[in-house]
Amino acid sequence: MSDIKKVVLAYSGGLDTSVILKWIQKTYDCEVITLTADLGQEEELDGLEAKALATGASKAYIEDLQEEFAKDFIFPAFRSGAIYESRYLLGTSIARPLITKKLVEIARKEGAQALAHGATGKGNDQVRFELSAMALAPDLVTIAPWRDWDLGSRTALIAFAKEHGIPVPVTKEKPYSCDRNLLHLSFEGGELEDPGHAPAPASHLLCVPIEEAPDQPEIITIDFEQGDPVAVNGERMSPASLIKHLNRLGGKHGIGRLDMVENRFVGMKSRGVYETPGGTIIHAAHQDLEGLCLDRELMHLRDTLIPRYAEMIYNGFWYSPEREALQAFMDKAQECVTGQVTLKLYKGGVWPLSRTSPNSLYNPDLATFEEDDVYNQADAAGFIRLQGLRLMAYNKVHGK
């Protein structure tokens, strides 16, 4: 560690990274450069460069990564149907590999010997940051103060910040640890640490409470090309702009709020509240369009791989060979997922109403309940008998 002269810190300006900036300076007697990745935090970035410099950073990078985040990270995950433990749309997880990628780029540019992050020793993010760094730049040291210092609680961090004149946005009235980006906003801590307590009103930000959502539904259309959403109500948008637009629509109708207890990679359960309004709408529309376009066996095979793919992202293996290989399969499967879905947004729900595609595999001549000249219903009897052969054989030997 004595060889470390320059560190690049992933800096949000919140309690943890504000304290970490000063702590690294004091502990390693080195230069600290901060990187704030603009992933769609919006107002949270105001004044961060001045704050970082005032806290002691020698340079403060603020990089607008919103379009790269949406196009190269969020959209590939959504093409793959990624959802962790059948509920979580991976809003925090999917951001970490991009932040690490940019940390490494700046470290190379500035001649730094180390990277630093503010993830705790109990969480998933330490794994995501460090596995990504090991894949991209194994020669760089990673500093993880939460695993090294004696500031073992939020209370101790607040006291350290006050001692060193660092303003922090955490109070006893709003004690959450939050992560916000283009895709979602997460809340942890405070009353949420007890799964038996309902979330307090302060944990609503992107999504209005259901009781306050409009009493009239809103009908929208989303166009997809090869699995990616490209337009809303006929208006083509960039990936980041489209997600932001759907965030506003979904949030207005109370869509995309999730309160769950999940299984962390490090071995413990944790409770969090996630708000993912736009992502929830995209996921519902995309899944519905796949029903029209994807071959049955291809869809079923892909579905068996979704939990494994989602675990790769959640556990920090974005830059692994297995995730990259699996992504190629997912993208191949999506080549036919082009079309339009019409949805109803109402009181926290997303209901697909209709879907069309030039690649539709739906044949009304086969599916009709009316008379047809395509399907001989008598053929089904032989099909069923063949399917039942093994069941009859098993029953003959093991039947009761």
C-alpha cells in the first residue's frame, strides 16, 4: 500500500463516499481523484464537483454515461429477460460494471495505482466492483474502506463527517441508503431493516402511492426492434430518453414499486424497496411481444437460462466469459422480436392489450374455434396416445 500515490474513487457525494475521500487521504497520504458516473441521478449531481474538491479531491470527474448505460447495459439485460429471484430488475447490479469500466479508464489516464469504492463488507456491491476490476485491470489495487476502518456504523460516519466539516445528506428522519440511476431507485436502512415494518412515506420518490395514482387509465404503445424498445406512442427516442419517459409515465401511475427480502451473494438476506417504473413497463411489454414472435422451444430454452443469467449480473460477473457467451445466445433469440405492444397503465399495474409483429408466429387459421381446413382434430388422438405410452408403461409396473 505504500506504493499507492494516486487513487480513483467512485464518488456519489453521499455519506459513505464523502467520508471515504477524506479517510483515504489521511490513511494513505495520497492523491484522490473522484469519478461521479452520471447514470441518470438528475438533481443529485448538483454541486458534486465543488463538494469533492472542497473535501480534498485533486480532480473531480463527472461523466455523462446515461446513453451508454441504457444501450450497452440495461437493454442487453432486458433483451435477456433478466430478473433476479422472479422479482428484482437488477437496477443497482447492472450499473456497477459500467462504473468500474470508467474507473479503470480514468486510472489509466491519470496513472493511478488503485481504485476505491464505498461498498460495505456486508453487501453485494463490493463483489461487483472488485470482480469487474479484476476482469478489466487485475494490476490495480482496490481499496475498500468499509473492510478496513474502525468506523463501523452510520452514526460513526456522521460523526467523522461533522469533525471534518463534510456536509452529508443523511438525517435521523431520513436514514436511508439510496442508489438511484436511470433504471431505478433503491432504499435500504432505517425502518426497512425490520421486515415486519411497512416502508415509511419517505421511501416513495419515483412512484406515487397507489392511492394517489390517477383514477383514469392511460393507454400507450411501445415499438420494439430486435428486442429493444425504440419508440413510445410512435415517437422514436434514444435509449436513455425512452427510459426516462417511461419512468415519468410509470411513476405517475404508481407502477414498478417493489418491497422484497432478497438473498445477497455474500450469504445473508436483506430487505429493500425498489422503484423501477420504466423498466417494469418495458419488461411487461417485451415479455408480451415475445409470446407472439418466439418459437416455443427457443422460448422455453431461453426461460431456463434467465435465472442463471440474472445471477451472473447480480453476483458481479458481467465481464465473465459465461455471461458474454450467454448474451450472444440471448441476442440471437431476439432477432425476431420486432413489433408493437399496446398497454394499459392503471393503479400500479401494466396490462398488455394488443400486440402486432411482422414476425408473428400466430396463425389464426390454426388457432380458430371456427371451422377450418388446416387442422384435422382427429390427428390429436394419435398424438395423445404416443405421449401417453410411457405413462401406461410406468403404470403397468408401478401402478397401485
